[in-house]
Amino acid sequence: MKKPLKEILSGMTTSEKVKYIWDYYKFIIIGGIVLIILVASMVHSIVTKKEVVLNVVVMAGIYDPDYIDQLKDKLYDEFLTDKERDKSNIIIQTINSSSDQLDMKAGVDMQKMAAELSAGYIDFFIVDKDFFDNMNDQNQLMSFQKTSGITDWSVPNEHLHFSKENNEDITGIDISAIGLFNGMVKDGERIICVPANAKNTEYISRFLKYINKNI
């Protein structure tokens, strides 16, 4: 019968005890340490995870990455409240939509975008007119007025795009008319719009009001 650990260690020096315990229990000790690290990592991830409050997808062949970073910083400072900054995340995704430059990464990005769109996780699109028209023709875009409550947009009429079902519902605005986006895209005109199935209507409404103040 195997002796109890206490009895085995009783006649050993401290260094002998350490060596014995390590030799016979090192895998248990290592496993315990790994488990503690994994649990601590999971808890830290849960506690520090930030909520995505704004997810913007920019589809363009040529864009200014520095401008995107500066825009994010500006939105953190001006759009989010003091309480929201520490626990909120703003995402601005860029997808290469140039047909002559499509590569494997662009294909993966498009698949990810399609999945997010299907799940209602995309709050705003900034896209070319063909993409916009395709969604608008299929009634897949939200009305800016109904979502934000804004009835008077300070945008020249030629920069506004309207629903096919109701020619009074604004479903898109040329970003060239919005000072906030000046300099973002360098390969043609783009239109900002909101997918009809977007779930984050509270922040979408807030952002539309913010845009209207920054035209």
C-alpha cells in the first residue's frame, strides 16, 4: 500500500520535497497552471470586450487608410459619450470593390460582408451607385427620415437618393455632400445608405443626426 504523501515527505529536506513533488506531480501542476491561465484569459476577454456600436462598410478600390483612422478617432471623440468610449467599439471596414483587382482577400472580405449583412450587423454602407441601385431597386434600404426622425436634410436635392416605393423617403446621400467624408474615397462617387435589416437602429439614428450636423 502506498504511503500518504505527508509521510513520504516527512523525512526529506525542503529541496528534496520540491524535487519529489515536481517529479511525480509536474503534469498535474502544469495542467492546473494552464487551466488558470485559460480561465483568467476568458474572464478578461469577457470583462474587457467592447460592444460594437457602429459598423460601417466602405466598398472602394482606392481609399485613404490614414483618413479612415482619423475618421475613427474623430467619431470616438465626438460621436461617443464619455461613458461609451471605454466600452464601445466603432468599426470601419474597407473592401476592395475594384473588378480588376479582386484577389483572395477581397473574396474573403466579400463573404464576411455578406454574412454580416444577412445577420443585420452592418449599420451603414458606403458604396458605388450600381451597388446602391441594386439594393434600392429591391427595397433593401432604410428610410433616413423614418429611422432618424429628421424631416429636413440640409443637402441639395441632386445629392439625395430616394426609395423606389416612396419618392419622399431618402435612402441614400452622396458622400461628396457630407463634409465628414471628404477625402475618404479617391475612385469615384459613393453613396451612404443603411441596409433595411440593420438591427442597431438606436445608434444608426444617432449617427444620421450626427451626419446631418456635419454636412
